[in-house]
Amino acid sequence: MKCWLVGILMLLALPGIGQQSVPEISFDADPNFLKLPPDIYFGEVAGVAMNSKGHIFVYSRGSTVGPVFGAAAAQLLEFGKDGKFIREIGKHLYAFGYAHAVRIDAEDNIWIVDKGSDMVVKFDPAGRVLMVLGRKSEASEASAKPWPLEEIRAGRLPPPVHQDGRFRQPTDVAWDPTGNIYISDGYVNSRVAKIDKNGDWVTSWGQRGKGDGEFNLPHGIGVDNSGNVYVADRTNRRIQVFDSDGKHLRNMTVDVPYDPKTPSVVGNRPDLNAPDGGGLLAPGAPWTICITPGPKQVLYTSDAWPGRIYKMSLDGKLLGVLGRAGKQPKQFGWIHGLACPSENELYTAEVANWRVQKLLLHPSGQAEPRAQR
């Protein structure tokens, strides 16, 4: 009996066994859609978003200042719907430390989430600061140093006690239909924070762990038209779904057959036999959440290896998959952020490839010819 059980478990551990077969989505990609001026460069592109006018906003770890270690790395750039550069927003802003996400709300306000400064900032469409959430350590104090994340992960230090109104390496932001703000917080705090539209603290939920309602790096967040909150619980390799008050509703997972020979864009392929199963590089470990506008909404998420984008229904059904890790067009280098203005138009923010690709999806499987230039 024991031998039979061991055999079954070994089969389930193999790629493609016990996994879902989903359609491969045909798509075109333009890695040069955004046109930078000669004196501005992308660094690691952490976030991408689009407003109602079709303007594209990129939060990049470029314009770096300071020493190699501990440098400030964040710039917010705006492009027109034709991809032409418009302006840089908030140059040398006090909250710009280490870019992590950019999002656009229903009123076209621009929000950045900065992992380095522990801050979330709201700009109006003209680029003026409207709201500041969180606070970074004062440079004159001894506490102005990195959070001991590795010590916490290794269990040598306990996670710090949560403080209302403060963040520790936040990762993303989203809003419900009534304007409440939800922040995934983050590398250290392992929780979701809820704040009302006026900036007043409401509540938070979650802590470090593996159970329902617990997180091991909430790396992305989104809210659907019904107010349900979707959290990319990256190292736990799942998307958790909650109601607007933090009640756990369900989990969504990505289990799709993959080619184990797919190259890694940085370093070695993940060791799937390691105690953490590959950790943040494990197949299906969600780095992103992007929910399309209604009335028919779908969710897109992505992983770092084998480096694909996954299309899902809001109840967790896998609808399609596209791409793989790599350096060439139509390949992806650690997609850190996604913009999905429609079901078949996506923009990828790629950390390892220092770029944004514009994708046009053809779910029927028939790619359309490229326009002549």
C-alpha cells in the first residue's frame, strides 16, 4: 500500500501530471512601442498602467542616484497612446526610493507604490501630489536602514508588529467601486491594508504564514466590480480572494504543464525539489494581478519561470496561457507589473529585460499580420 502511494505522489510531482491543459493564446508583441528621448533610459521596469485617454505610465528603477548598494532607484514616466514620450512626473520626489508599482484609479489619478520608502503616493492627472500614505524612516535617525527581511524569512527574527498607517515594503494598490483603497503590504508586513477614499485607516488583515488569510509575500493586488479583493500570494504560489472586509472566500492556483528545459532569464532554473519548491521562481507563483474593465472581467497573472502570462476567469478557471521566459520579443524577463486595458491588449513591465512590451492577443489562435511601418 505504501509503495502504491509513493508511486502516485511521484507521478503527481512530474511536470504535466495532475496539471490542467489550457489553450495556448496566439499573440503579437511590440517591444519598442514606447519611445524614450535620447537622454532618458529605463532601468528595471517595475510597473506599468494606462489611464482613460490611453496614456501609459511606467514606474522604473532608472535615474539611479547614490552608491551601488542602497541607491535610490525610481522614475515615473508618461507616454501618449501612440507610445511617444510626454513627461517625467515627480522627479526627485521624496518618496521615490525603489520603484515597485504604478496604478491609475477611476478618476485618472496616478498612484505609485514605493518599496524603498514604504510609501504610497497619489498624484492628480496634472502630476501634483494629492495624498501621501505611509512614511519612510528619517535619514538622520539610526533606524534609517533596510528592514531585516532575510532574518525574518529565516525565522531568526520575528516579523515586526503591524502598525496602523505604516507600511513595510509595500507592493501594490487597488480600489473598490466605492473608492476604498487596498494596499498589499508587503515583503515584511505580509498583510492587506484597507483605507477609505479620504485616506483614513479602516482595517488590515493577514500575517506571515501558509494558512488561508495568511501570506508569504503579497506581491500584487486587484479588485473586481463586485468589490472582491484578489491578492497574489507569491511565495505561497496562489491567489487568495477576499471580500471587502477581509473574509477569505477562496484560493486560485495556476497548474499548467511546462517545459522543464525553459531557460531562466537570470541565474539557474529554480530547484523545484528544494524545501520551498522553487520559491518566488516556482511555476505558477503569481507575481502580478491585473483585472480587465467590465462588464465581462477576466484576470491576468504571470510567473517568473517558465515566464508565462495566464488568463483566468474570476472564479479561477484557466482560460489560456502565452509566452515564455527569454530576452527576445514575445518572451518575458520577470514580468513585475501588467496593464490590461482590455481583454486582448496587455502591457508587460519587465524587470530583467528593462522594457515594456505591448501585446495584442488573438484567442482564436490566428495571429493578425503586423502593420507595415
